[in-house]
Amino acid sequence: MVKNPKRRAFSKLAMENIDPQHTESGAAPKPIEKDYENHKEDPGPAKPAVTEKDENGAGQALKWVIPIAIIIGLIIWFVMRK
């Protein structure tokens, strides 16, 4: 039905990359692991992975880096376009 062969190839390529293993199961998440030795085959998350605060996350840096990079890029673009 798609007349453009390039578009058909792209849509076919996009459909082939679907990985059905990564879907939401609806099951409750595993509880925090307390006895790793007995659950080595299928452990739950460690307590620090669940309870730590995100005080110094990448978002704090990126909210300053991205606007500065955009401004520098615009300045270079205005200078180089002439």
C-alpha cells in the first residue's frame, strides 16, 4: 500500500526492531533484598538502590549546560552564516 519504496523499507525496519521481552507485566515489584545468600538466582533490589535521594543528579547540571550550549551554538551560527 505504501508507494514510496524508501518509506516502505523504513517502516519494515522499524517494525523488526520491536522487542516483546521488554513489556510491563503488571506484577508488583520485588521487595528490597534482605537475604541475598538465599536469593542469589533472582535477587531483589538492594536497599540503597531504592532509598537513596537524588540530590546530585544529572538534571541539576543539564539544566545549566543545555541552555548555555544553545546560546553558544546560536552565537556561532550567527557569526558563521555571513
